[in-house]
Amino acid sequence: MFSNRDLKKLLIPLVVEQILTALMGTMDTMMVARVSSAAISGVSIVDSINKLVIFLFGAMATGGTIICSQYIGHRDRQAANNAGRQVLLSSLALSVIVAVLCFLLRRFLLKLIFGTVEADVMANAVSYFSIVVLGYPFLTLFSAGAALYRAGGNSRLPMIVSIVSNAINIAGNALLIFVFHLGAAGAAIATVFSQFISAVVILVCLRRPGQVIDVGPYLRIRPDLNVIWRVLCVGIPTGVENAMFQFGKLIVQSTVSTLGTVAMASNALVVTVELFSSMPSMAIGQGLVTVAGQCVGAGRIDEARGYIKKLTLWSGIVLLIANWALYFATPLVTKAAGAEPEVAKLTLHTVFIISLVKPFIWNIAFTPGNGMRAAGDVRYSMILSTVSMWIFRVGLSTVLCRVCGVGLIGIWCGYFADWTCRTICFHLRFRSDKWHSHSLI
């Protein structure tokens, strides 16, 4: 169903979008950091909540991508169009509810999660959070619209919109932070405005003639509870998996904080490098959802299996190259960050160990799972990911660091064990026939 040229047209824009968005997000943080330590601290604690919300919205988009991809593969364009409408409608309704609740409970949520922080930090956090929640509906509409494009095999347009949106965000930050001196509030305004622009553009583009998924006039969309339920059956387990992953990261971070300032500073740099090395492979995994979804919808299970193997191989090659490229670039990263010699040394040592292990287990632990989710096998992934994370990534790393005194490498040993467990379990699941025995359409 997909030639190598088709795959490249789908995957390359996804890779570019992932990398550029992350780079622009890093620049966003650096610009806020120039205001004051209280401003960046306030923004950073709100970002941990934003990431959780984004994961939940992303889960809805994933559910929409899978359902629409299967309908397209099944050559049922009318059902795909209806599913696209329901994804937009349900995503908008959910985001409005979440935005209203977060706005009304913003002070309570910040105090509940982060406890007592300095007054100026909390003031910046409340100011930033009060504005940024207004962008949740726009963020969700863009994610849903981009998901509909990707379901049809077009990832180029969402990439272009995302790049333009992030450029607007950076320009807005520069204007509102450095010219109008609005601090954290200025960063929030720029973020919401860029999200508004991206939502408007993607919705206008979806109404152009000749789209793979035609959502029709927006004001005529009415709820179809049967289709919404199908989307939720995929989106909810994915959202739970993402939420548990985020909670686990927060707990691991609390363990890192017990290791001292050097370890904390080093781990912050290591996490940044490790995340960038994963992004090309993560983008390939996103593309696999569309490819495998269309194959499963067409009833071509053998082709879906073949594409999962092919894209997992491509992802592994890209991951190997990215890991070692970033390892050799790590000294530049530590220098640019102004890291002290002890921090730089520990960072380089940790990244070296990760580069030896990660290319051989991370890829199989994550990439094939996207293809199996596209077939509707979301509950298995949710249960496996949650259990493995709490036992190994959280449990083992906590024991190694707090009880055995292993140090920072103990954190990453927990990650390695988690990836290994997922690799074994996903490999066994893939060899069975259970992953494609679900019925979504």
C-alpha cells in the first residue's frame, strides 16, 4: 500500500517537525530565563501541568488518527469523514472543560502539586497559568486537525503550520518580554496567540476542496456517540499510559534531587540530549500509526506486519546515528550551558553509557507498539507500559539510588530495565496474533 517514496513523504516532515518544535521550545525557555529566576521557575512548574494536559489531548488525536486511518484503508470515506468530525467535536468539548476547570482551580492546583514555593515564583506561575489555559482549545483543535491530515498520509502541511506557529511564538516572546517587559505573562500571551493561529490555519486548510478527509461545514457537525465512543476506546488507554509516564517522570525527578546539585544539573543535560536522540525515531513511530492503521483497515494484516518490521528497522538505524552524533556533540552542549567541570564530566560519562545501551533496546520497546496500537491493541500497551514503568523505571531506580547509593547511573539502570522489559513483551506480543484481533470499525 505504501512505496518507499510514500513512506519518506510521510516520515521526513514528521521528523523535521519534532526536531524544530523541540529546538524552538528550548529557545522559548531560554528567553524566559533571561527575565528572572522567579519567572523561569514559575513557567517551569506550570509546564509540568501543561505537558500532562498535552499528553491527554494527544491521546485523543492518536485515537482519531487510528480510527480514520482504518476507515481510509477500508475505503469507507464517508465513515472516515464522520469520524474526523467527531474527533474535532469531542476534542474541542474536552479541551474547553479542562480549560475552564484549570482556570477556576489554578491556584489550588499549583499549591496542591508544588506545595509552598516562594511568593514571587507562585505569582509568576499563577500569571502564566491563568493565560496559557486559554490556549488549550486552540492547541487541541490543531492536534486533532493535524491528526486528520496524518491519517490521510499528509504530514507536510502540519509540519509547515507547526514551524510557522513556533516562529510566531518566538517572535511574540521577543516583543512582549524584551520590549514590553511583560515577563511570564508575555510568554503566555505569545504562546496562546501562536496556538490560535495554528488552529485557525489547520481548520481553514481542512475545508479546502480535495482533502482526503472532508469534515464538511463545521457548524453542521452533530455528535455521533457511537463514533465518539470508538475514539475514546483508543484515546483513553493511550491517555492513561501517557499520564502514568508523566507521573513516573516526576517521581524519578524527586529521586534525582536526593543525589546532590551536580547530579541534578547533569541529569537535566542528559535528559535533554537523550530526548533529542529519540525524536527522529518517535516521529517514525507516529508515521507507523497511519501506515499500519490503513493496512489493518484494508484487512492486509501481513502488510501491516511487514511495515512494522521495516519502520522499526529504519527507526533503529536513525536512533543509532542520532545517539552517537549527540554523544560527540555533548561537550558542546555542556559548554553552551556553562556547566561546571564535574557536571560536564558526569554528563558525558552518562550519555556514553546510554549510547552503548539505548540503540539496541529502546527502538523495539517503543516503535512496534505504535503499529500494534494502530490495530486497536491499546489496552495491552497501557498495562505493560504502566506496570513496567512503576516496577523498573520508578521502583528499581529508587532502590538503586536511595538504598544502594549507586548514584545517577542508577536512575538510568532503571530506564534500561524498563526498556528491556518492554522490548521482550512487545516482541512476544508481535509474534502472536492477538495484537490484530481487535475490531474498531
